[in-house]
Amino acid sequence: MSKKVINTQVMQGFMELSPIQQRVFDSMLATIRTAYERFGFIGIETPILEREEVLLAKAGGDTEKQIYRFVKGDNKIAMRFDHTVPLARYVVEHMSDLTFPFRRHAIGKVYRGERPQKGRYREFYQADIDVIGRGQLPLSFDAEIPSVIYQIFKELDLGPFLISVNNRKILNGFFVDLGIQDSIVEILREIDKLEKVGAQAVRQSLVDLGITPETVDQILSFIGLNGSTDEILGGLQNLRVTNSDYLKGLEELTEVVKLMRAFGIPDSHFAVNLTIARGLDYYTGTVYETKLTQHPEIGSVCSGGRYDNLAETFTNESLPGVGISIGVTRLFSQLWALGLLKPMASSPSIVLVAPMTDDLSNAISIVADIRNADIPAEVYFNGGGLRKSLGYANQLGIPYVIIIGEDEIASGKITLKRMSDGSQSVYSSIEEVLETIRS
Amino acid sequence: MSKKVINTQVMQGFMELSPIQQRVFDSMLATIRTAYERFGFIGIETPILEREEVLLAKAGGDTEKQIYRFVKGDNKIAMRFDHTVPLARYVVEHMSDLTFPFRRHAIGKVYRGERPQKGRYREFYQADIDVIGRGQLPLSFDAEIPSVIYQIFKELDLGPFLISVNNRKILNGFFVDLGIQDSIVEILREIDKLEKVGAQAVRQSLVDLGITPETVDQILSFIGLNGSTDEILGGLQNLRVTNSDYLKGLEELTEVVKLMRAFGIPDSHFAVNLTIARGLDYYTGTVYETKLTQHPEIGSVCSGGRYDNLAETFTNESLPGVGISIGVTRLFSQLWALGLLKPMASSPSIVLVAPMTDDLSNAISIVADIRNADIPAEVYFNGGGLRKSLGYANQLGIPYVIIIGEDEIASGKITLKRMSDGSQSVYSSIEEVLETIRS
């Protein structure tokens, strides 16, 4: 039958969804977008293609290798790999059109030519918010950002979740205080592995870095501080570290926790976690990670933090910011695989009008009335009797079918079938039908 | 001040909007998406990157030269240049997950490396709908599609518009009847220019093609048929052409016009226009173009038609379809340049909470209440007195400011300032404030 000489599958690492999956995915995106806007973030879109020099200005290491790049005419072109570098360029380019602090959201696809593996995509949605200050940015925003996370994951209804918060200044100051600041990058890298490999393995790695066992003990008891949020903050006070970065970080974290509570985030949904470092060069203050408590295997579903300088590669102007990113494609694919997403009808239609006569004008006029009432609807034009119409509605999850036969046309009545239980009722006007559907 | 060694402008042919423009653009997209879904079209997303062989299978001529292509690893990759080829691939690949007739919408960016010129973009949004049948597709869909166009352009509120409709079988049959079928492609190309160059120039071009002056006269009086829709349909009857394609096309067009009226499209908003051919190989029946009556210089803002075979390069299965496409980026940029788009506030926020005290908890608790009532809101955390808060609200077009000073905290009252007229009222509860804002 088929003459498929051309492979119609999408390329490896690209996600393409069936109609039923797409509706669920789109509804996740819509929940995120609506929440971002409820918090006053302005949606900004940048091109997917950028001058290569713009993206390479900030990329490095693995990211640089993963960038899709090509030449077209005289242009060296690259595909964006995140929303942050384009945001930096955008803010510098449109500075005079912006009002600061600039609250912007960006929801769109980014591209990384990663080695394909489970849960990793080469084309994927990131949904970001950032607040950018000009010269300075109050700490209160560091507390508002997790309140957006809290709201979104509550609305996504994916079960219990925990927002972990930390401050990079505490980590940095603590290590300076111990006299091991030269190894900060290596130490943070090992600490980041704590949850994966356990304390014993981290202890060994730190000793291997040449750190004395006594200092390793201090590091491990520091990052091992536990208890309630207030107990951890108290524990950090009690360590009597005198380094000014440490004290500044502790003061910030204490204030952020206080304001997170003011924003209505319950203590059950956030925790101070001293092991979180998030990227080694970029973040300079508050950092966040978010996990679904019952599915730690998914990893962090929303991460971010505070940075001193958004756009240092493009301008000398100081542009501090704080933001987060949700990797929506990865999140969706893992949740779908785990069966955690509630299925939806694949069609947006609420009503299918099924004409049983050759003359379609009645059916068409009824569907127009329904649409004018802002209810998604369509006509089944393919004929073939009631069974075929009902099969179509059933497959697409359309909840109501209006049957228009000779009898209905003659009597001016409308027969409405509810697909969930097969019940049928007769109404004498379209208004009555609309009322029933709305209720 | 600036160390801009890197060019932060977007590349030529790429559109990037200021916040104020972006909000207007996004609202156009939202109007289109909502209408598509009200008509029961299912949103489907395909990757922006495809295997090169998929896109080249159907491209040709200029399009092929314009495609962005590159190699990454072992993959020959191309960027989609429309939504139709990806739709063909999608339908073949996901056949077993689809229910036919398959109504799908696709709203997203496509890429063409065209020579940059006014109103032409290299990255631009297309917003498509198509209905795809398996084996057959009733003609009623050909009438429903323009009813979607009618609805959308009414809602976009861009002034008067006219949907032109024609049927390719009428054109083809007429030329066969005249015995000039071998020159159909060339003749249609000249006829397509009629509006631009005028009847006299077209007459000369047709004579230059070797067509006898008598036949040219017949062609010109055929495409010059005018009057009301019914008069043109009558005129086509009266020509007494006996070619079966012609008669079939006339029968289809007559039925489509009848059903378009049943769908509620007023005669003021559509017309039969025999000069419309739309693409020479692709469309096989009904074809559409849409123009803003007062701005013909913009060209067609929504075009499409009926085709016999969506996916012949991927499958032997017959998949007839009918669809349209709106070039949203181009439409937006021209309307914006003409000043035809109503400006919107650049921020989604309806309320700015302006704390006048150091303690921010009251302001934060109030903004949380407002957001919980589903009203977009934010706090001005930057301090600097009332003047700075009002300046921020003013620049972003935020219509209400709630002022929280010592007095308000002491008395438990809330001061609400309406930015449009500067009026200020005091309320004793947040519920009262919310009521005022909602009304």
C-alpha cells in the first residue's frame, strides 16, 4: 500500500505528539503562561536564529559543542540554546523601550545537539521568567520568584513538590573561611553529587582533592545541617563563621525565607538546602531547585537563581537579575511516561452536530449558533448514518452530539445526546441546549 | 559607556518586537488560535527541524533555494518553510492515532531565506487550518473554511474585508474548451497579474503567448464577468461551456456559495472572483484569497484552497484536503506600519501595589490576594516614593495602583488610584477593591 521511501519519523531527539498528548502538553504550557502573566511578567519573543557571535559570546564547554550552527549567504547563524542569552541581547538592544525592573517571560523552543538519551531532547520548550534591574534589583524579587513556582506546580497538580532554596554567598563565604577558596569550583562539583552518590563517596572525593579530613568533616557537617527551615538558619548562625560573604548570604537567605512566607508559600513546600549550587560561574546569590517529592528520579523540574550581571558580554551597564526556567518538554515526557498526566479529549469541540438528512442548512445554522455562544463545535459532514457520527465523537472525546433528522427539522426540536452515559434529551430551542451544555 | 563590540540587532529579515508591540502581536495570535479551536480544529505541533529529504520531497523552484539547510553529525537537516509539508508527514506517520476527517490547526514560525525586502521576513508566523479526509472529503468543508476566515477577520477588527472565492476546475475546463489547455500554466500566470498590470497589458501578454485575438477576447470577457455573486454564477451558466471539468467546477462553486451563506457569511464579505488561481500545481478545486478592502496594497491576508492529495510523496493513500494560511508576521508588520492596530498596555498587570513603608509584608499579602482572584498584579519593590511607583505604572500601562503607607497599615484601609483620571478612593477591604477593579 505505502510507497514510503522517505522516512516520516521525526529525527532522534525531537518530540512530536499525537493529538491526545498534544492537548495535554498545550494545557501545561497554557497553565504556565497564564500564571506568569498573573504575576505581571511580559511575554517577549526573540528569534530562534541568532548571529553566531551573539550566542558564542556566552556559551562555553559542552553547550558550545551542542549549538546548531550554519552559514547561509554571508551570515554565520546559530540556533538559540536557552532564553537567557537572547534576553541579554534583547535588553541591551531595546533598553530605551523597557521599564525597569523589567519582568519578562519567554516560552519557546531551544536547541541543543546533545547525544540523544532518555528524557533529553535536541528541540525542547523552556518556559522562563526573569526580573532584570538596572544598576540594582531588590532582594524581594528573590522571594517572589519561588512564589511563582509554588503557584504553577500547585496548578499543574502533579502531586507534592518541594522548592529548595540556598544562597551561593553562604557556600562561597564558608569555603573562604576554611581557607579552601581555591578549590571552590571542584568542591561544589562534588557537593552537587551528594544526593546521587552519598556522603561517603563525596567525603572520599574531597579528600582526593587534597582537603584535610578535619576540613572535610566541617564541610560535611555544614551541608548536613538539617531540621526545619528556622533550625537550619539558626544552625548557620551558630557556626560563628565571620566571613562577610557568608554573613551577607545568611542575611539574604533569612530575608528571602521571611518574604517567601509573606508571599504565601507554606513551609511544607520549601526548604533551605545547603547542597544546592546550580551552575558554577553564573549565579551569585539565591539559588532554587524544585523536585516532585514522589518522583525524585525526574530531577529538578524548575531551577534558577540570582545573577549579578545579565549582559556583561554586550554592555558595561550593570543588569542584575533573578529568574527560573521550567524544562517543559522534558517534564512532560517524563510525566507522560509515568502515567501521571490526566488525559484530555483530543478535540477542542464540545458539540458535534450530526445531520441525518441531505440538506445540511439546518445543521450548519445550528453549529453557527453554538460557536457564536463561544462553545467549540463542528458538523459531521461525512454522512454514513448516526453510528459513524457517534464513533467520530467518541474517538475525539467530544462530549455532546446534536442529532438533526427529518423529525427534528419538521418539529423544530433539537435532540442532544450526552456521550458519557448515552442519554438523550429533546429541547425546543438552541438556547435551552446551550444552557444545558454550559451547566 | 557601552562596550558593544557584538551587534545586538537581530539579523536582517527577522522581526523582534518591543513589549508594547509584542502584546498586540500576541493578542492577534490568541484571537486566531481561539477562533480555530471554536471551530473544532486540533492544535498540532511539528518540529521546526526536519530531515532534509522530507522538505525537499515537495519543495521546488524558489522555495527550494530559500530553505535553510545544514548538516549536524550524520543528519542532513532543514528548517520547515511552511506547515503543509510537515502536516503531510505527520498525517502519514500518525495515521493510526488520527480520526478522519482530521481538522488540525498549526500556528508557528517557518523559515525562508528570501532576499530581505519590505514586508518579507525570513522567520515568520504562519497560522494554518486544514481538514484532511481519508479517501474523500465532502465539499461542505470548502464552505466552512471561509466561515472561519470571516469570523477571524471580524474579530481582529481591521476594517472591511472581502473573501474572494473561485474554483480551479472552472478555469481549467474553460481553457480546455477553448482548445488552449497546453498554455494553461502560462495563461494563469498572466491572469494572476490582472489586478497589478491591468487588462490591456494582460491582453498583450496573452497575444504574445500565441493565442488568437478572438480567444483572448473570450478569456477576458470570461474573467471579466461581474455583478453580484448570483449574477456571476448565472453568467457562468450562460457561457454554455460543455467541458465536464467546467461544469463540475461550476456545480461545486454554486454549492459552496450556498453553504457559505448557510454558515452566516454575509454577501457583503465574499465574492466570486474568476481571476484567482493560487499556485499552479497544488490546488484542484475551491480557492480563496482575502483582502482588506481599504488596504489592497497589503495583498491577500489569508489564502488557501482545496487539494486532491496532501501527501503523495509519502504515501499512496489518497488524502484530499482543504485549508488556509494566515501570514501573521507579515500582516502584523504592515498593519503596525499603517497605524491600524489598537495599542495595548505593555504589561499584563492590572494592579501595581506600591508599598510606602520598609516593611513589605502588607503589600505582599495584598498582591497575593489579588492574584488569587485571578487578576494580574505585582508589587513595586524599588522604593523611591509614590512618584516612582506611579511612573512605573504609567509607563507599563498598569491601570490601578494600590498605595500602602503607614496610614493604610494602621487603619486597615486600602487606597486605590485609577491611573486613567488620577482619582483616588479608600476601601475598607480587599474584596471591595477587587469588586471595583472587576467592574
